[in-house]
Amino acid sequence: FPSQASNPGQFESDGDVLWQRGHVPETIVCHARVGINTDAPDEALVVCGNAKVMGRVMHPSDSRAKQNIQEVDTNEQLRRITQMRVVEYDYKPEFASVMGIKNT
């Protein structure tokens, strides 16, 4: 997390501006990856631990974000599924240890 605020709208870390006020009122923008309980985030936001949400979480696969939902030809979809590549894998040890995965 930034160690100092150089002015009310920006935070600096080693001279690079990472946090600033957004264009929309009451918003803050981070121009880097954010880690909570981790110092090695590999995505825009990584939370290692529980997160409490006091509202809704929307995801692109959420039906509330879709319209014109229609049934499809099951036989055609099963034919397409048989063309999929199905694999097994092990997590890389360095990823598993950062993510707290015991059974890789």
C-alpha cells in the first residue's frame, strides 16, 4: 500500500503514481496490481483470505447481465463438446504456495 500521500489526489510509491482520483466523483483509480494479504498479486486484484460483500457481485456469466437467452440444439452442442480438448494438470509449485493450494 502506498506509504505517503503527496497531495490529496495522488499517492506515490518510489516516485511512480499508482493511485489517483477517478473522473467519476468519489472514486479512486489504481494503475497497478493490488494484493490483499499477499505481496505478489498476479492479477488486477488478488485477495488471499475471505472477502465480505454487502451487495451484489456481477459476473459476465450472470443471467442478470444477459438478454435474449434461448434454448439451443442439444445434439449440435454435444457434437461440439466432443471436439473440445480435455486435460489434466498440476499447479506449478510457486503458484500453489502463493495461493495456499495444498493438493496440486
